[in-house]
Amino acid sequence: MGSGEWEVGNPPPIPTSHSLFPKTNMLSIDFRQIAIVAGKEFWDRIRNRWVLAVALVFTAFALVIAYFGAAQQGAVGFRSIEVTIASLVSLVIYLIPLIALILGFDAVVGERERGSLDLLLTLPITRRELILGKYTGLAAALAFSTIAGFGAVGLILSPQLNLTALFHYAGFMFSAILLGLAFLSLAVMLSVFASDRTRASGLAIGTWFFFVLVFDLLILGMLVVTAGDYGGAVFPYLLLLNPADVFRVLNVFTLDEVRTLYGLATVFPEALSSPTILGGVMLAWIVGPLAIAIWRFER
């Protein structure tokens, strides 16, 4: 009997999803599948006007800060890019983490509650590719809205800025994108661990409160209680445990005027404030939670 024939009473095995769509190994990644999922996530945000709404919020707030940020001192109008960036840093620390967490908290748990996750996993796509595709699409939407919103303000201010100022403003926008990607990674990780959307949203809000509001208060309280005897030396390193603080330091130490305004130059070592080091720390905040999310989702 030939190899392609089957004996009577001995039917061929029913092919499973793994035999229909074999993977060479667990580490293999089909970037086409990632691109398909990412494209769907991105265009869903475009169609529901989410990107447009966020971009308009960024543009409106940035313009108000640029022209009216010094109104309390009796000055109205654009002053300098350094002062504008210093004010925008505070705005971004509150706004972008919140937007990123809202954007990604139901990336996985939402699909699970709607019953579409099991359907997606029957397709020729691995769990790793699904997570990476969703994250890439959401990250693209967040980055696009950030560039569109703050970039529009940059175009409006460009006649009043020289090349150095434009370079600093571009660096600010890039660091804002990194901050958003870090909190988006945290949101996806929470979405994987949460059992339902209600818990995921609660975890997202709690994460925002901790990193944006509570973390710095805890460090400040530690310094006050110990009178600076024990916390002063480790204070700069503790700030690296918060992506919002890394973003703040990254922008503060690139501008001399802003550095003096914040007063961090006396407590933060010059070597640790290197843009390369701080950028690496921010990259770790992006990769770390996302890697944990992939590990948990594949279990």
C-alpha cells in the first residue's frame, strides 16, 4: 500500500491548528501577521477619530502654554523654547501616561471578554505575534497623535525659533513618545494579567496615580524623615524607577535654563544625566513590561 493511502477502518488523523499552520519553533515570528494586527489596531483608532482627538488636545494645551504660560508673571506671548518645554514637561507627565494607559488597558482582556480572543487564536498567528501586533498598532497611533499635536505647535512657533531651539523641541517630542510607549507597555501587561475590564481599568488608574502622583511624594517623604542622611545618595537612582521621572530628567538636563529652574543639577549627578543612559533606561521601561506581558500570555 502506498504512503498516500489509508487502510479501511483506519481513517487519517484530523489536522489540528498546529498541523495546518506549523511554526518552525517557539521563537519564530511572522512579521506579516504582526503587521496585519498592527494595521487593524491603528486604523481602528483613525476611524473612531481617537488620534484626531488626542492630537487636538496636545495642540490646544501646547499653544496655551507657549503663549500664556507666563501670564501669572504679567507676561503674555511666546518667550523662549526653554520655558515652553519646562511647562510642557509638566503637562506631558500628567497627560500622556493617562492616555497611554487608557489606550492599552483592554488590549487583551477586552478581546477576551468579547469572546474574540479565542477566534483570533484559531488563526495562523501565535500569541506572541498577537501581542506584538496589538502593541505596535497602538504605539503607532499614540506616536502619530503625539507628533501631529506637538508638531503642529512646532510649525506655528518655527518662525520664532532657530535650528538649536527646533532641535531641542524635536528631542522633547521624541522623549514624549518614549514616555507614552513605556506606559503603553505597562497597560498591555496589566491587560494580560487582569481577569476582566473592570479590574484592568482599576489597575490602570492605580498605576497612573502611583507613578505620576505618589512615587515622588514617597521619595520626598523618605528624604524628609531621614533628613537626607540615607536617601540623598540613592535619590538619583530611585528616580530611574519611574519612567515619568526619567522623562523629566531627560528634558531638564538638555537645557541649561530649565535645569536651573528645576534645581535638579545639585542632586542629580552629571554622569547619570547622559541622554544615552536615560534613553537606555526609558527603552528598558518599554521592553521590560512588554516582555513580561508576552511571557504571561504564552503561559
